[in-house]
Amino acid sequence: MSPGDPHIIQRDKHSISRKHISDAALKVMAVLHQHDYKGFLVGGGVRDLLLGGHPKDFDIATDATPEQIKSLFRNARIIGRRFKIVHVRFGREVIEVTTFRGSHDAETQSKGSRPGNLLSAKSESGMLLRDNVYGTLEEDAIRRDLTINALYYSSDNFAVYDYTNGLHDLENKTIRIIGDAETRYREDPVRMLRSIRFAAKLDFKLATDTAAPLRDLAPMLGNVPAARMFDEVLKLLMAGRGMATYKLMQDYGLFKPLFPQTAACIEQGQAMADTLLVEALRNTDLRINAGKPVTPAFLYAALLWPAVQQQIEKLKANGMPEVPAMQQAAQQVALAQQQHTSIPRRFGYPMREIWELQLRLPKRSFRRAQAMMENRRFRAAYDFLLLREQAGEETGELGSWWTTYQDSDTEQREAMTKKLGKPPGAGKKRTRHSNRSNE
């Protein structure tokens, strides 16, 4: 299909209804039309509506520039450097409005079809560094990542515009990159993650040409800023399809560039490393799909636990006691991970507390057990203990003990701790050493 020859699906031929589109999105399109600008619903909102879903987020594409958009809406602000977009706020709802993207090819840009364009810039590897090049609706369609996300809905005539055979791929449950896959991945390596994320999310298959370059180009993910990668990991693994996404990441070599330490543990055959991740993601998916809260701290604790365990064993083998070995291992692993996916402090500290509490959970004198129950991270540490056991790690039925302990009254708890007996070394008198030398 030629970019200049769209397939137009009229209202009676598609399933999108205005009543399923947010009033805020409809208002943005109406205001744009009133001021003689084009305005289309685009991307995931159109895709999900055609699939019979009820999307919460709606994005708008227009021929108005960011500055022109901002002038039309009081509660609007321009964000972004790589490509400027406008957020228009209606109470708690935010509508993202983007200007049609144009070609970033130097020859095309030189024609100056849109006055005032900022030329794009690429790195030596082909990665786009700046992309504020504006164009037409047709150009915008072929600049998008996936065919199924390049469908446009107009509230003016209620038609759907398809420039890339996206409707065909949607009907055939296929994820297909627009254009040459290798070139598009080199422009933005995160597109590789988007391809497998949508394949997992929608339970679609990857088109052959879309999947072919993934393994060879996976190392390019190392060129993406660590802060951006943290956000991408959340989209990949904390959207209710984390387990399926993880399996696709492993199939196409995309997990290793994000978590090289953990990938090394799995490749070395570390017992239960892969199982722990699968179980952690299975549990995360269940909680998300049940509407329960989840935190990146817990997920990252699981993702990096195999590497922490491996480092602890190395340090202990060199004579370091268990507690300082844990503390040093946690610091080393977390610091190394920061080079690949940043971990904000608000998640990094709880993650390390969850790890360190794994050494305190076996210490169950009455006072220690009571204090442990009052620790703000106890529940997360307890859930992490159960996860370890679920993955096959031997803990001496520690999880079962703590489960019973929580459900018991004070008298029963005291009996449980007495039944354990004194830990080795308990009750021994400490010898005070004098600073004076013997005479």
C-alpha cells in the first residue's frame, strides 16, 4: 500500500464508537478542527478499540506544531527533547498530542516542506538523537513503530485511516515493524523491546522480518540511557504479561543486555535462577490482573537475587562472615545494575532491605520474631521468602513457620520460639578484654 493511498474504513465497516472514547480526547480533536487543524486519535487507543477493548489512554496526532497546540489549551505544556509533545490536562486525565512526524532523511528535509523544522540527528550507529521533524499525516504513519499502532481515527467523519496495512496485521494477530526492521531498530533500539512487549501483551506473533534482526542487534540496547531503560522494564514486566514477555526476551536475546549479571547466572546453570524469575513474574502478573498493588522494589529484588546469592558465596569463600558478605554483595550487584537500568533510590533501598532481611528471618527468638513482625519491610521480606521456596530453594520450612507465627496469638508464638531451642552460641557469656597488657 502506498503511503499516499490510505485504506479508509468507513463508520459502518469498523467497531469504534465515540461513546468508548474519553470526552477529553474528543474535546481536543474538536478544538483542533475548530481552528482548521487536523486531529486524529492514533496508536494504542485505536488499536484497542478495534480489538473490542476499553483503553484508558488516548493519544492525538495533528498537523499543528507544539507551540500552536499549546496556544489552544490553557492547561497544556510542551515536554520532551528528542521529540516534542504536548500534554493537555483535564483534571487527572492527560491527553498526549503530537505533531505529525516527517522524514528525517537529509534529502527530504532539505526540501523544507514544513517551515521551522528542527533537523534530526543520528549517532554513528544510526540511533536517532533528535527527531523534531514535522510532516504530513501520510509521513507520520510510516514513521510510527508498528503497523497495528499506525491506525488513525477521525471524529470528523468517524472513519479509520490505514496507511501501513495495520488492520490486516491486527486481524491476523501479527506484530510487524514499519519499514526495514534493522534500520528502525538502529534508529531506536527500544523498538526491539516494544515489538516483543506488544507480542506478549496481545498474544500476537512476530512477523518473520520483524523478528529476524533481534538477536544480532540486541547489544545495541546497551546504548540506551539507563534511566530510560528503567521505565521500559516497568512497561515490559509490570503490565500484567510479565512472564510471557520475559520468555520472549530470553528467546530473542533481549534479557541479557538489561540484566547481564542475572543472565550470566542462568547461563552458568545456577540452580533455580530462571525458575525464581518465572515465579516472581507469575505472581506479579496475578497481582496486577487482580488489581493489587505491586512495587518495582520487590520485582528488582527477584531479578537480581541470583547475582546477589552468587556474590555472597564468593565473599564467604574468601572468609567474609555472612552478614557483611550480604551487605557488600548487595552493594556491588546494585551498583553494577545501575549501568544498565537505573534503580531510583525510592526502590533501591527497599530492594536491599528485602535482601538483608532474608538473613534475619531464620533468627527467631521471641524478641527477635516480635521485632521482625514490626519491621516495615517484614511483609515484603516474608513474601520474598515464600517466593524463594516456591522456586525450589531449601529454607528448612521457614516460610511455613512464619505463616503459622503470624496467625498465632502471643502465647502460641512464645511456645513456637521456645520449641526451636537456643541457636548455636546463644547463652554464652561474653568475655570483656582489658585494654591493659598483662604484666
